[in-house]
Amino acid sequence: MNATDSLESALADLEALRASGRSALAQAQDSAALEAARVEHLGLKQGRLKTAQERLKSLEPAARRDYGRAFNEVKAELEQALEDARNRLAHATVQVEPVDVTLPGIRPRIGRLHPLTLTMTELKNIFGRLGFSVAQGPEVEDVWHNFEALNIPESHPARDPLDNFYLAAGAGIGQRAMLRSQTSTVQIRVMEKQPPPVRVIAIGRVYRPDTVDATHSFMFHQIEGLMVERGATMADLKSVLSLFAQAYLGTEVKIRFRPSFFPFTEPSVEVDMLWHGKARWVEMGGAGMVDPNVLRAVGYDPEEVSGFAFGLGVERLCMRRYGIDDIRLFYQNDVGFLRQF
Ligand code: FA5
């Protein structure tokens, strides 16, 4: 056997020692088994590592450096493996429990609808039963639909840039564009498109740079209602809103009209609601008889038809219904909150 062959076979034996040592140490299940594996591989007297070390002497001097380097590597590796095995056994105090197939399983978490989505669906259903269909309008609006046609002239403080989200000039829709500040815009869009009679609601997002607190957000939802026909009166408005309030919040809820002003209704009222057992009336929205100027702006004849309109805050309704005391909870994506609905 020449010297090169001998180096090759010595290295192959070292490789075999590395594999057998690692597996014996890693598989030892208790300290007795670990000790046996240690003696066999790392034992100072007759361990296989010791034998491998002695083999160095039988190699050609030129081969000793390569063999020595490989030997040191295997030695360090097996010493580390012994150390790891000792740590493993020291911490392995817990026995693996057998599986109890009678325990209840882990339920997957199923998503659910957001409380505002649930509320808006319910509002549509209630007004659907009262004969209202659902209309839609864009959230990016022009000043005609948000103000002009609603009898809100250029000089009106409601148009102040500090109270509205105006968009950069143009924004692709011709006139000055803005994020709509109320769903009353949809009244105009519906009446521009169809002759009376009209009986619609519109629900959607509106935007105002209001300071955020427990009852105000810069983005919120409104539900708008519009009914225009021959001989519609304030009494119709009140009965529709009473029927709605009782259907949504319970038969013991009372509503009250408080005189107010909106440029697009005349007369105008604030709609307050009172719950059984509560001392305070809460404002839910505004309402009134559609101003003749608005009817004329869309080509209706105020001598022929009259109408009423209302706009309520969807968050406020939902908060009352579920006893939620902070509007910000709706927008925080807190699963703990959302899972309750
Ligand atoms: C209006 O927006 C009128 N367009 C309502 C209306 C419609 C009047 C049709 C007459 C005829 P007001 O600004 O008061 O009105 O808002 C209506 C409701 O929206 C409020 O009562 C409140 O419930 C809700 N609301 C207003 N601002 C906020 C806000 N920052 N955060 C949450 N809800 C709000």
C-alpha cells in the first residue's frame, strides 16, 4: 500500500468515525447511553478517536498535515456534540403527553362583517321596507353637487377651505373638486336624473377636517333620505323617521324635531332621539322640507311637488345601538373589538 492510498483510507475512516460519533451522541436517550457513546468514541484509553490519533504516526510525513487537520476538526465536532447531548438530556425533563382525542379541537377564526357594514345593511333593509330604494353618488364631488345646487352660495361659511377637503384644481372632473362633506349631494344627482316621485336613500362616506374626538371623525358615514311627490309634508317626514328609529333602536325610542337651519331645507330641524331610561336627547342628524330653490335647480316645479330630506350619522346610530362610547374604535382594526359583532 503506498502512502497516498493510506492517507485516503485514513481520511475515509475519520469520516466514518465522525458520522457514527454524531449519531450515537445525538440518539442517546439517557445518561447511561450517553456515557457508553462517549467511552466508545471519545474515551481517552481505547476510544475510537484515540485510535485515530495514533494512526497519524503510521502515515508518511507528507500526509500528516492533512490528516492532522481533519482529525482536529472531527475531534472538535464530537466534543461539541457531546456537550450538546449533555445539555439536551439536562433539559429533557418533560415527557411527551399522548394525544387526547376527546379534547375539543382548535376552531379556525372566521372573519365577520364590520359593525358599520352590518349597520348600513340593516338601515337599507329598514328603509327598503318603507318603500325607499338605494341611490349612489361619488365621494369625489364637484362644488355644484356639494354646494351650489344645495342652495349654498359661494359666500357661505360652510364652503370655507378650512372646513372642507378640496382637491388640487381639476382632479379630472372639470370644476373644482372636493371630497364630499355630506351625502346630500346624492339628492341632487338623483333628481337631475329622474322626474318625481322620488323615494331614495343614499349611504356612504363623507369627509370633513373636524378635530377627532370620541364623537367626531374626519371621515364618517351618513345616511341620506329624500322623498319628493305631490303633497309630501313635515308630518310624513316625522312619521318616516319615527318608524325608522323604532325599527332600528327599539319601540321605546322617542324622536324630537328642534328648529334649525340648513340652506337646502325650509323649514329645517335637528333630529334628536331619546332612549328609555336616559335623561338626555342625542342629536342624530338634520332634516327638513326640500327648499323650493333646490327643486328649481334640478328642474322640478315647487308648485307641483314638495319633498322632505334627512341626513343622519351612521356611526352615531351604530354607537347608540351597541353602546359604543368612542367613534375611533370603528377605524382601529382592533380584532378584540370587531369580534364582538
Ligand atoms: C348635514 O350633514 C346635513 N347634510 C343633514 C341634512 C340632510 C339636513 C338633509 C337636512 C336635509 P350635519 O352637519 O348636522 O348635517 O351632519 C349630520 C350628522 O352627521 C350629525 O348629526 C352627526 O350625526 C353626523 N356627523 C357630523 N359630523 C360628524 C363627524 N365629524 N363625525 C361623525 N359624525 C358626524
